[in-house]
Amino acid sequence: MGRLLKPFALAALLATTALSAAAVSAQAQTAKPVRIGVLADEAGFASDIGGKGAVLATRMAVEDFGGNVLGRPVEVLSADMQNKPDVASNIVRSWFDVDGVDMVTDIPVSSVALAVQAVAREKKKVLMISAATTTELTNSQCSPYSIHWADDTASLAVGTTKAVVQSGGTSWYFITADFAFGTAMEKAATDAIKQAGGTVVGGVRHPMGTSDFGSYLLSAQGSGAKVVALANVGAETIGTIKQAGEFGLTESGQRLVGYIVFITDIHSLGLDLAKGLYVTSGFYWDRNDQTRAWSKRFFERHGKMPTKEQANTYLATLHWLKGVKAAGTTESEAVTAAMKAMPTDYFGTPGSIRKDGRVLYDLELYQVKSPAESKAPWDYYKQVRSIPAAEAFLPVETSSCPFVKAQ
């Protein structure tokens, strides 16, 4: 009799196992998604350096991680914040309160990032800031839930300034965008210029959205400065450099320096106009085998080589997903602690995250090639020198971040 029951018992066991597997599968399919928000400039002056490319970079990070974490699918939302702090704040507040977004990344424009960080700090949500550059994000207006992955104003000032002053560019004049990034960049650069033994003889500021830089360039020419420094970004930097060429600024002996220059800017300008410019950056698509491999994949889907903003967005998203996995939760405090405890991987180059949220990595100072030096499309940079993280970023001991000072 026992032998007769065995087939029935086996059948029952198999049926139970099948039902359990189906239940697990159904649970996975109905699991609450983990959500990432990409807050981008999709139509404004910074759209080419981030924009849809930053959204793609985020999606690539999710795909490379496997598309899920903690047994939950990962979804990517995106929105155009129009470079307006109030618009951006309303978007992320709705994302946190209504859409269940767990982390927000990209976030260009320093004034936008500071406003969004205030909302995220209130809601105890993680920001992986891969675009905005102001050092205030890890100083007086810091957040224990933010990680700053972009090259900041201090690091951008160091390499370029030192090289130009040492080569004879001792007097400087600034053309500065009149918003948080521009003023922070000018201040950081001015400090670096004085430290290197140079002087600042003057400067002008222009509003966001400026397209005619003629009067500013005439003032720069009249200043007698050896160097005209551009503390603006994106389409405004491109416009200034193009019009400087029309005004014959460099032909008269003055040198142009752009502090936040992207490879897409060089592509738009062309090497005839851009040759000789110094560029400080933590990322260049042709830096090593890993950057080349990832950039090739990005190019196949986007049609352009990635900017450092887009590459940083990819890396920041991937590191956050690793932090969620390590913490076993999407809870912000636990994930932030996990991210700070593990090393970062900057396309094969190790780095770290400081207690104030500043990501530390080595940067490179490049110079834009001449047309004769460039051997292939997008072959635009030649290395001048490496800038160690300890030299590039402000020391944590000088930080005015409240939660760092309290420790």
C-alpha cells in the first residue's frame, strides 16, 4: 500500500513546488519598483552636456546592474527642470511624495542643485549630484544624504589656473555667468590665481541665456589682461569663444581660458577655434580601456561621445545601486552609509567618498589638440598633467558643513 501512495505523494510535492515558484514569480512581478529620477536640462543651455544623454547614462547603469535590486525592478523617471530652482523643487517634491522616487541624479545648475538639496534634506532622500559644481553642496548647505560626484569649482580651478600662470598668464579678466555656478567658479579661480602668483584686473557678469557677448568681449580687450577667463557653461561658453574669434581677441595676444568645458563644446566649436584651450576633467572617453569601451556603447546609442556629466551620472547611479544592495534597503541613511564605506570605481581608477559627501578621485589637465594633431573623430585632448585628489579638492578640515563639524 505504501508503494502505491508514493507516486501520489511525489505528484503532490511537485504540485506544491510549482505553486510556490509561481507565487514567488508573481510576487517579483508585483514588487514595488525602486525609482530613480533624472533631473535634467533637456532644452536649455546645458542640454547637450547632460540632457537626454544623462537619462541614457542612467538607464545604462540600471541595465548593467541587471535591471533590479533587492528583488525589485528599477525604473527611471526623468524631467526637464528648465534651469529654474522653483520648477526643479516642485518636481522633486512630487517625485518624493507622490511617485515614490528613492534617488535623484544629474541636477545641473548650482542654484537648482542647492534648492533641490534643501528639499531632499527635508525629505531625507538621496541625491547623487553629477552635474552642478558649487562647493557649497558639501559646505554650509550640505546634506547627509547627498553625494557630490561632479568636478567642483575648486577642482576645476586648480589645474587650469596653475598651468596658465606658470606659462606667463599672470593677469586675468573674467566673463562670468551671473548665477550660483558662475560666481562660485570665479571666486575659486580668483583664489587659485592669487595663490599661483597672478592677479585679477577686472571682470563682467552676464545673465543666463545671453547670446550676444560683444560688449563683454570689448571690455575684456580694453582691460589689457593677458588672460580672459570664462566662468560660464554650455551654449554660453561656446558663444563666447566663437565671438572672441570674430573679435580677434586671441590674435591680439590675449588667451582664452574656459573653466568648465565639455567635449561636446569642443565638437561644436571645431578644433580651429578650440585648439590650445586647457580642460580640467575627471573623465575623458579616451583615457583608458574602460572609458573607451563604455563610451563606445554610449556612442552607439546617443551618436556623440559622452561628456563628463553623462559619465558621472552613469557612475553615480551604479554606485547607488551597489549601496542599496549592500545596505539591503533603499532607506536613505543606511544606503548613504554603505556608499561611503565602499570604494568607488571611476572606470578602473579607485576613489572614495568623504564624510561630507564629496567623491574623491584624480583629475587630468588636458589641452585641446590642433587639427593637425587630431587623428580621428572626437580625438580632441592631449594630457598635460595629472592632478591628485588631495590637490584638486578642498580639504575636509576647512568644511563648514554642519554635520561634519558636529562629528
